[in-house]
Amino acid sequence: MEQKIDNTSVVRQEFVTDIRRIINDARANAVRSVDFCRVQMYWHLGKRILEEEQQGKARADYGTYLIRNLAKAIEPEYGSGFGVRQLEQARQFYRIYPIANTLRSQLNWSQYRRLIQIDDPEKREYYELESVKILLCTRKNDALVRTTLPEDNKTILASEYKLYLPTEQQLINEVKEQLRRKENESIEEK
């Protein structure tokens, strides 16, 4: 008796890999689009706040009160992302990046918030370029990592790549977890 093979149940691995790549790329692009819309929103907020504060003058007369009162008016409706601190950061963001076309779609609001804290424009630009360039990959690429890390690298370990930088707290938690694992391994070896 001849055995029949159901070709519909057999899917080539290469095909499945391509489908997964398409889905993952689309998801990553969607996240980047949302993040960049948020960056643009804060840029527009900063622009509008600065325009209202200055009303054509070189310096604002009542900037602090304007932001406090604005936060009181909109924070109950939109949440803590629109408090005094965030609105001040939006204003600072616009001051540092007054031309919308210079905003980089690869960077998110958290990264820009860190960048605007750097007073030295040259340092800021360096970190901005590194952030766009800093090993932010969606897929592991050993060749890229080898070319971007120092030749005699003994301290930077890269085994996982993320589209966005982790927060400071996430990095601290990861270091603590790695130390805990290392301690457990040394205890088990004894």
C-alpha cells in the first residue's frame, strides 16, 4: 500500500522564518511609529508652551506659573505624563531641538529626556549619534557586534539585542540578577 504525505501540514522552515520576520518587523515598526509620535507630541507641546510664555519676547515673564497652571488644567484628564516636570522637559526639548526635521525617528521620548539633560551640545550630539548607531538591533548579528565593540573587549558582554535602551532601573535589576546567578554558580561549584 502506498503511503500518502499530506503536503499541507509540512511547512518549510525557511518559509516560517520569513513569516516570523515579517510579523516581528511590522511589530517593531509599529512601536517605533508610536514612540516617534510621542516624541513629536512633546516637541509640539514644548513649542506651544515657549510661544505662550514668551509672546514674542526674548525671555518669558511668567513661565513657571504658566507651566504649573497648565499642568493643573490637563494632568487630571491626561495623567502624570503631563505634569509640571514633563511639561518643563517638553519646553527644554523644544529649546534644544527647535527644528522638527532634526528629530530622529529611531529615538524615543525616554532617550530624548536623557539627551536634553546633557548641557554640552557636542557631548549631546555624540550620545545622540551613538544611540541611533549604540547596538540597538532587532536581531542578533555577531559580525555587527564584533565591529562595534573594541577589539580587546573583555568587559562588554552582548548576547541580547533590544530595539530600545533599557531604563536605569532595568539595568540595575539585570546586573543584580547576573551577580546572584554568579554567586549561586560559585556556591554549587564548591
